[in-house]
Amino acid sequence: MISIIVTAYNAEKTIERCLNSILNNKYDDYEIIVVNDGSTDKTEEIVQLFASEKIRYYYEENKGVSSARNLGLKESKGEYITFVDSDDYVANNYFEGLEEYINCKEEEQIEIIKRKAIIINENSKEEKKIEGPSFKKVTGEEAFNRLCFEDKFLDTLWSYIIKKKIFEENNFKFKEGKYHEDFGLLPLIILKAKTFVSLDEYVYYYIQSENSIMREKNEEKTMKKAEDAIYHYDNILENIQKYDITKKTKENVRIYCTNAILLKVNELEGKNQKEYIKQLKIRKIYRNIKVRNIKQLIKKILLFINIQFYTKHFNKKNT
């Protein structure tokens, strides 16, 4: 069985569409776990209209999406776990093609299955397919080494169907109170998988909304997101030292994580940007940027210039 965890916060405008899109599938071996993260609108009232054997509903005080996901994981009964955001929806063939990977002898089951999504702009209704590599059975390590350079959506949780035992055996949980929880956990999950497939199936509809939490214009939150990205960077690099993976893979993890936190520089301004660059300098992350192409060369040069500018400016202020 597949447990589909749907976390919702003030989702009265989208939760019905989300749940209907799952229920409209013909596949039967699944459960939906809805975790209401302290909504103050009619989310609970709408979910209750869907009451059935397929849907289990939980409410907790507003603690954030990580806490809601952890509750969903705890209450799940399926052998496999996946996540659907309450403002997104899935295709009518969402479950098709999965049986050969999950409904077979345990020793033949695939531990992680990755699929693709279509981005829909809520305002223009424009659709764009999220491209990425497709491949047959490989190890999680082999999958990461391909995805980290070829797939811009490696750290989107809803792209994956994951065998629950990976969470259980490694005590994986989403870090509560932190943004970018997908980025902080998915690389570690992928690298633990013994088997992994990436399918060429577009079955998830990702809605881009002006109200999306990750695009909210708020200086304090933007800085918090940047600080949390560095927190996850430190945690991932510390943890992979214990992993039985090659030196090359560890290097790729460092490159991937470095590129992720570099992106935050341009989201910050003024004092926040300078403080963030100071944190990058402390970690000497420019050493992690391997010049494999012209884009990476430019990125390394720009980072070096920013760090030099900040150091000069900071020293002047403190003399």
C-alpha cells in the first residue's frame, strides 16, 4: 500500500481539487493522510466532507510543514510513502506503471521511484514540463550522481515514492522549525536507497502561486530561509562522512549543496547579504565549486569577488 501524505494550512481554496485528483484514480491500494497544520479557514470542514476509508484526518496546532509531515509519517500504514502538497494535484494516471516496482517480491521491490511534474502558472495558466533524466534500476548513489547535475528538481519531495523502511531504519525525520526541509533530507534519503528508478511519466501538477510561501517577500523570512539552507548544508556534509559512498560521490554532494546555498546570495540585500557571505567565507565553500564548465567558472569568480568585497568593506568598518 502507498500512503499519500497531504499537509494543509489554510487550503480551503485548493484542498478539494487536490483530494479529488487522487480519488479519481482507478488504483485502489492506497491511503490518504491529511494533516491540518492549524488552519484557521474552512480546510477542516472541507476535508470532513471527504470522510471515507481511504482518508484519515489529523489536526495539530500550527507547527509548520515539517511537523505535519512527521505526524503523517508516524501515522502512515503503507509500505511506501509519498507526499502531495495541498495546493497541487495529480494526474488521472498517477498510480499507473508502479505495480511492477512495488507489488512484487520484496527482494525485487524498488526502494525509491522518481517521476516528473508539470509546472502550471496560476495566473497565466501556462504549462511547462520539468525535464530530467529517466533511467532504469540503479543504486541510490548512482541516481544521485546523475540527478545532482541533470535535474533541477532533485529536492522536490513530491517527485518521489519512497519505501517507508528507509525512514524507519535511518530514523529520518524532517527538521522542525526549519525551511528547505526537502533539501535538508532528500539527498540523505536517496543515498541510502539500494535501488532507484526514474520514470518518464508526468503525473504531478505543481502550481506556481503568487502566495507561495517560498516566494513571499519578507526580509526577515528571506534571511531565515538562507540561514536554514546553511544549517542543512552543514548537516548534510557532516552526515555523508558516515555514508559508505565513494569519494567522488561525496564531492558531488558538496558541489550540489554548495550550488544550493549560493543561490541564496542574490535573494538577500544589504546587511543580510553581507552577513550571509561572511558565513560562506567561514565555510570556505568556494573550494567546493569545481570548474567543470563555463557557468561554474563564472559562478566561482563572482563568489570570489563578493567575498573579497565583503572582507574589504568589513575590515574598513572595524578599523
